[in-house]
Amino acid sequence: HARRTEGVDKNVWVEFTQLAADYKAVNLGQGFPDFSPPDFVKEAFCKAVSGGPSMHQYTRAFGHPPLVKNLAKFFSRVVGRDIDPFEDVLVTVGAYQALFSAFQALVNEGDEVIIVEPFFDCYQPMVLMSGGKAVYVPLRPREGSAVLSSADWVLSAEELESKVTPHTKAIVINTPNNPLGKVYKTEELQVIADLCIKHDLLCVSDEVYEWLTYDGAKHVKIASLPGMWERTITVGSGGKTFSATGWKVGWAIGSGNILKHLKTIHQNSVYHCPTAAQEAVAQGFQREYELFGTPESYFQQLPAMLHHKRKKLASCLQSVGLQPVMPEGGYFMIADISSIKVDFNDQSSEDEPYDFRFVKWLVREKHLATIPVSAFYSPEHSKEFDKYIRFCFVKEDATLDAAADILKKWS
Ligand code: PMP
Ligand code: GLN
């Protein structure tokens, strides 16, 4: 085997998605909706598949023209600048491949990439596989006050700057954050932007949950801050945007002179993404462009629906004595398990982090699937953060009710 496969072989999704299936668990683990995408994109997909021969053949390598045009049109309005569909946009196999292409294209051996913890787990192996070194800076719960919301988890500007060395190449952020749900405020993004500009760093901004904010939190694109368009790669996901994670349509948006390097990786690995799925996402963005800011927009309807699901899950967790951190955005809610005493009855995994053992016990004994939060920390810091588990609330009410039943019976 090649050396780049070493140390990146364990994967939390592989492990816990299998466990959820093995135990036929009520699944609040892996983040995907268990309800259908909206009719307008399903119909667009069906229309594409039943359409002419071109929908079944290769399309443009860097993105189906209707999709890159609609992404550029839509995001030009959001970012407040003219985005060129053919220069500044790359369509990828989900946000995953946009991230992978970014690290492969921009990180050299020995380069350092700063990752804000907790982080979507794939950033670390992707940085390693590009030959880079991951350097971590944690969001920390504000001291003193009871931690009630993801807004109480903050980044220290001094601590962040202390991580910058002459080898630092990029900073990776994720807003709204997975797993915490933090939505960075403009002031917080400005601190990161100032640092990027001062030290001439790139920024990879993973914004797959950009439409999902609650209770007045507002998503801000770091690429829209002065001086940041030129150095930011913004990553998005059609799966998360239209509740169709299985379609695996994603994108990277940024200045053409950066994007061209991601295209080089793409053309030498994946080359094309599936045409019909791109066509359907293109139609979805066309509709959303027309309805933007109106109550019919899916980008208003989905967060409104999730707002209720999030409340439902939070009150259920509270009623059984699990203190949730209320997310300002995204698909997930983390909860503190330190007050729950369980006898794992299993000596075999004693060297595993506490939350991994807890989650395995929960799926094995109670048939409820969740995700251990220490999986979103570096090996160096996971010990400090092994008392939380993550619940996905983007589920049918019946699924959330089934989870509530399990929790209530047991507590
Ligand atoms: N980034 C984050 C923060 C995620 O939670 C996910 C999982 N959906 C991805 C990227 C990957 O998205 P996709 O399914 O579009 O590859
Ligand atoms: N982003 C989703 C999650 O965090 C799915 C991750 C995956 O399937 N790799 O649960």
C-alpha cells in the first residue's frame, strides 16, 4: 500500500453507519434527511432522466453549463460581485470532492493548515493526504456562564494567531458548523479575515448548511468581506441545499486563478459529475433565484421546518436530563452526557474515548444511533471533549418521536 493511506484508515461514518444498520436503530446519527426532497427538484430530476439523449451523456467537465450559470447568478447576488460561471465555479461530487480538490490543489508537502475544532472530520485526513500538516485551534465554551447555545463557543483571536507560522498556508472554517451548529458572526469572521490578509493565507470556507439558520442567526460568507474573495474557496452542497444528499452534487466557488488549480485535480481524477443530477440542481437554483426572500422559497421553508424539529429534540433531551447546546444553524445538536451514569458492561473497548463507548452502548442496548463528538476533534484534543454526543434532527417527526420514546423509557 501507499504511505498516504496510513493513519487515515479509520472513519467514523463507516463505523457508525454500519452499527446503526446492524442494530436497526432509530437513526439520529449520520446527517441526512429521512424525508423527501421538495417536489420541484424531484420533478426536475425525473424530467432530466426522461429527457433527450444528452442528459444521459457526459457534460462539461467542470460543471454542467446550466448549473454553473445558475450557481454564478445566484451567488453573485449573495456575495455582491460578478461571479464568472466558467472561471469561478467548479462542480464536484458533493462538497467532499470540492474539499478534497482544494487541499490537493493548494497544499504542498510541509504546509500547515489551521483547522478550527470541532471540525467536520474529513478535513484532517484530506490535509494529511495532500502532504500537509493539520494545526488545530479550538472553539471554547465561554467560561463562567452556563453554555446554552452554540454562540457561547468562541474562538480566541490571540490563540488563533499564535498558530500561524511561516509554513501556514490556509485556514479551514465551517459555518454553520458541524457538529456544534455555530454560525459565525461578521465580527468573528472579520478576525479570521484580518489574519488571512495579514499573513497572506487562503481560507477554505465550508458552507454546506448556509440556508439553515435559526432564531435570527444570519449566515455571512467570509468571501464577501473586503479582500477575501481573492483568497477564499467557498464550498457548497446540492445535497444539503435541496435535502438530496444521495445526489452528490457539490461545488467550489472562488477566484478563477485559484479555482483553475482545483480544476486540474478534478480533470485528472473525476472529470465529470452525473449530468441529470446537475440539471436538477440547476433547475432548483433557477426556482430559488426567482423566489429568493419570499415565503415560497425552499431556503425559507426548510429552516422554518427544522426550527420546530430542533425545538422538539431539545425539549426531549432536556426532559431526560441531557443538556443540549442549542445550535444556531445546521443539521445537528450536541448534548452533554456527563450526568448520565451507565454501566457499559464491556471491558473490550476500555481504551476508547468515553463518548465512543457511550454511543456504542446506546446503539447496542437502546437501538438509538448518534455520533460521538470527540470524532470531530484532533487526537491531541479529543480527550478534553469526550462528554458530548451529536444528534441529527433533520428527520421525520415520527423518527424524532421514536427517539424520544427510547430516551424516556430508559431515563
Ligand atoms: N461539509 C460538511 C460540514 C458536512 O457536514 C458534509 C456532509 N454533508 C460535507 C461537507 C459533505 O457534503 P456532501 O454530501 O455534499 O459531499
Ligand atoms: N455530513 C454528514 C454528517 O456529518 C454525513 C457525513 C458522511 O456521510 N460522511 O453526518
